[in-house]
Amino acid sequence: MHVSSSGYRGIYIDFDGIRHGYVVDGRFEESRIDFDDFIITPTLFNSHTHLGDSIAKDPPFMELTTMVGPNGYKFKILSSHSIEELRNALINEIEIAKDSGTRVFLDFRESGIEGLKVVENIDCVIPLGRPRNIEEAEKIICSGFAMSSVRDHELDFLFLLRKIAKSRGIVFAIHAGEMNCNDVEKAIELNPDLVVHMNSCPELLGSFMDADIPVVSCIRSNTFFNLMNPKTYKILSSYDKWLLGTDNAMLFNPSMLDEMHFSSLIVKDDWAIFRASINGYRIFEDRFGIRSGYIVFHREKNFKNAKNLISTLVRRANAMDIEVILV
């Protein structure tokens, strides 16, 4: 394999397709020569995490509301640990995911201002806060608001938060359609900047898609809770604002390579899965001031004898295939 003074050369795969060239000084330069020394991709973007949950890895199997509903298992665990303990656990999970090429984490923080302290000054985390009241919403400093289902909050409060977010130019995100359609119509009325899940309500997906609202799927999490729905993912696979995330870090490592491996088996569209794993850069680059780095994969292990590079990337590539991550 060739690493020249001008950088890593090879096959570059991104949202727009496949090209050949070099990564030089932090950018890709296309070449007229078809190099194939390395496989190069953008770093991966995790569009939905709850990283603080990593303090309680691998809980017993239980249904959704028992685990993550208000006063559920998750919140009892979180409240029994200090900010420092939560932060140390979170940083460990981030490092594991970063080693496999995930660079950015769009993290939904609970517990208002206190919850944001857990990720303070961690530059790869984009924090979306969850204010507990209007007074806190007016003080809180974050990249946006990230609310759970409308069934968990007073509607007047949510509409006021939406108004505040819009006036400040920050993101308003909400969970909807994870268990059923009961919380979806009110979520649509809120006109969010981002909606998470919708796996259990494919019949109302069009309302978000027609409004050009990004939708995040968390396929492993849906499967854990017996809520996995291939029909929804199939619809979203052709949507240019479809995103993937890993959801609760107590359930799964926040590595997007791992999420791609599993999701590919369900969706059976490797290009769509890959695009959804980097699409956050396209959608949020200007809003959050972020840009991707590069993952340089060598061809000595999983990419050896690969007949379809994108399928190998999505279905089996892992940290041992990474030559270097360029940020």
C-alpha cells in the first residue's frame, strides 16, 4: 500500500458516490488515476445518542416505558451517580466509538442545566438540552432542545420551548412514533427541526418528509424493545434527510460501524445505510459549524477480496481495518 508525501491515496466513498484520489492536508483531491491503495470515507456521524446512560451498560431486557419512561429504570440509575461518574463513563464510550470512526455525537441530554455539565467541553459532542421549566429554558446554553415524547410533557410547555428555540436559532428535536402513533400528530404541530424514531407510525411519516424534517432511526434500539419495523426503514431509505443513531448507550456502544452492521441486515440497502451514517454532516454542517474528517481503511483484512466495497464497509468493516483517522 502506498502512503506518499502528498497523503493517502485510494478509493473515496461519500454521499455522492465513488471517486479516486488523495487525502491531502485535511481535504480530498480527486485524481484522474484510479488508485485503490486504501478505502477512504468521511468519519461517521451518530445522529442520536443518550451517552450518559453508559454508566449502566447492558441492563436486563424490559419494555420501553419501564426502562426509559419518566421515573423509569434509566433515570433511577442516572440519579444515583455523580456528574463526575457519568462523565467518566461517557468519555470511555466516546473513545471506543471514535476508535471505529464515529466522530460526532448528537447527544440528547436529560436533567436540564445539570445534565449539560456531563458533556461540557467535549468537542465531539453536540449537546441538545432538556429544560425542566421555562425559567431553565431561558438560561440554558446548548445547541438546541431535545424533548421526549409529547405524552411526557405539558403541551403548552412544549410549544413555548419551540418558540424559544426558534427565536434563538437553535434546534428543537423530539421523539415521536416509537411505540405507536399516539404522540405523532402533536409532534407534527410542533414543526420540529429533527424527529427521532417514527418506527411504529409509518403512515404518518409523510408529514415529516413533506416538511423536509430530518428523521433519525435507531434500529438496534427499536429491536431491543421489540419495536423494529422494516416498513418504516424502507420508506426512509429513499429519503435524503434520513439519519441513523445508536440511542441509549446503556444498550449499545455508540459506534456507527456497529449500527450499520445490524441495520444492513434489516434494511438490505447498503448505500442507504451508509448515507444515513454520514448524512448529519450535510444536514447540520452550517448549523453546528462541523465538518467531517476521514477514515482511511487498509485492505489487509476485511477489505481483502471484497467484491463490493460499500457492502463490505457497511456489513463487516471494524476498527482493525482502520489505518488512520484524519481529523
